[in-house]
Amino acid sequence: MKIAEVSKQYGLSADTLRYYERVGLLPPVNRNGSGLRDYSEQDIRRVEFVKCMRAAGLPVEVLVEYVGLVGQGDATAAARRAILVEQRALLAARMADMQKTLDLLDYKISVYDDHVLKAERRINAADE
């Protein structure tokens, strides 16, 4: 699959894909006879993984470390797990903060709606 196709399918710019390759999140992608990147199924799975982890808020630096450990084999399994556990805890904390914000917005909306309804009722009562 060409870089333009991967870019379109995963909503990542070609520049982002090249950056991920440059910093080591993706291994060097094979190139065709014309020198164009030709993503394999394994490359695509890695793009999906990186995109998922970035969407969860993992910093590029953490992912680079994680991917580097994966490349070192099973001896680094405990270190990789520790990274995932730490990042999960950070994500859970961000989600809790977001839930508090959502709850506050829901409250403000309900108060707003109640206020608007009362004001409209007063206007309608005045017209009668």
C-alpha cells in the first residue's frame, strides 16, 4: 500500500507517517522499484497500533521507547508491561478529569435549560 493510501485510510498525513518512520515508531518501510514507500500488512498493523496509542494520549517519546523494547525481544516484556500500566494509569486519570468536566457541563446545561424555560414561561404569561 502506498503512503497516500495509508494516509487516507488512517487519517494521518504523509508527513506524519514519514516522521513516525524517522523517529523509530515505524521501521523503515520497504520501497518499490521507483523508490516509493510500499507498506506491508505488518507495517499497517504498526500504523494502527501507533495511531491507537497516540489517540490514547501516549507521547511519541514513550512509544519510541516501547517500540524499541519490542525490538529487543521477550527479555523486555516486564519493562513493556510497566510502560503500558503507567500509561493506562495516566489515561484513567485524564478520563476522570474529563468526566468531572462533562458532569459540570451537564449541570450547567440543565441549569441553563431550566432558566430559559422559566424565562419563556414568564414571557408567555405576560402575553396572556
